Amino acid sequence: MRRELHQWHSPRLNKNMEIAVYGHYGFALLMLPTAAADYLEYERFQLINALQPLIEAGKIKVFSINSINSEAWLNNQMHPQHKAMRHQQFNGYVADEVVPFIHQNTSSQTPIITTGASLGALHAANMFFRRPDLFAGTIAMSGVYDLTAYTKGYFDEDVYFNSPVHYLPNLEDQNILNRLRASNHIHLLSGSGNYEDPEASRKLGGILQAKGIRHEVDIWGPDMRHDWPTWRAMLPYYLESRF
């Protein structure tokens, strides 16, 4: 399996940011880390190994990026307003730096599907819902899609526009809605085991249904807990069966 590590100084984040790339061909799978983890997290926890047959077959080309969660929502030393501002900078980094990098390493026509687990699921889904002009869909695993779960009571415009359960019900931009409705790949997955919150996926699914946006909510059984064995089972299954 081809594996490349890249890095550059991000002007939007004012720091060095790394990215791991796996494979040669296929649609692009953009992976967002969980919690405060880094760009090699999915490799360390063997999710990349679980995807290896799909990567080697040329079905997907994987791009795993760093998070800045430890400099935003997970940093208890920062003022919440500054956390929100830092998160917006991260959105700019992905849209204006990572997406062009992916296109340079695939083609400008290559679809990009976002994915992530836990906090990475929130980011993956949010990026797609905000920018369906850049992304073709999302596979969100074990997520909570209310950003206020991480803001300790703080709420401002930046929080609102990064919290899907807040902004999606009020979304009226027909261009964005039409792009979202055109997607065949909105997959909200959750287990029912320890530390999972399947109601969070159901709630988001209800909002999407009210907006006429096609989606899939798939709740797995009580043996599926909020942990890596669950995600190693979910992601390969969905990439094989839905794409």
C-alpha cells in the first residue's frame, strides 16, 4: 500500500500541518481525527489496515489530516470565543488548503467524502453540510452533532454555524439545499453500546428528513461501543456496500 507523509506551514492556522496519504487511485476519503488526536491516529488504531483492500484495489485514496481540537474546543485554558475563532480558522485551512491539495493529488473532478469518528464525526458532517460545493458526502460515526456539547455553555455566531442541529433547521439557501439533496452519501452511524449516543444520529436524521435531504441513519447493536473495534467494522462495510 502506497503511503506518503506531507506537511506545510498553514497560513490560516499559522502552524505546520501534516497529512498522511494512502493509495494511488479512487475517490478521496478525507479523515478527521477523534478528540485531540493527530493525522496518524487512524493508522495507529489499525483502521487504515482495515481499509487496505479498498485502498489497494483503487476504490479509495485516503487523506488523513491533523486536528487542532486541543487548540480549540478541548483547550480549557482558552476563552470560548477564541476557541470558536480557532475552529473557523480550521475550516478555512480545510477548504482553502486541504481540498486543493487533494485535487492536486487526484483531479479537480474527484469526489471527496468526509469521515470521522466521535468529535471527528461532528467535524466531518459539519464540513459537508456547510460546503456541499466542495464535498460529495459524509460517513459520520458515533458523533454528537450539537457543538454546544463541547462549548461549556458558550454560544455565539461561530458556534451556531458549526453546530448542524442548530443551523440546519433554519437553512434556506436553495443552492446549498439542492446540493445536499443531490447527495447519495449522507451516512450517520452509531452503535448502541457503552458511551454511544444513538439519539444524536436520530435527531440529526430527523432534521435532514424535515428538509427533504436524503440520508441514512444506521444504529448498530449493543455490542458496538464507542471504541475502535466499532469504527473498524463500520467504515469498511459502508465503503464496500454503499460506494
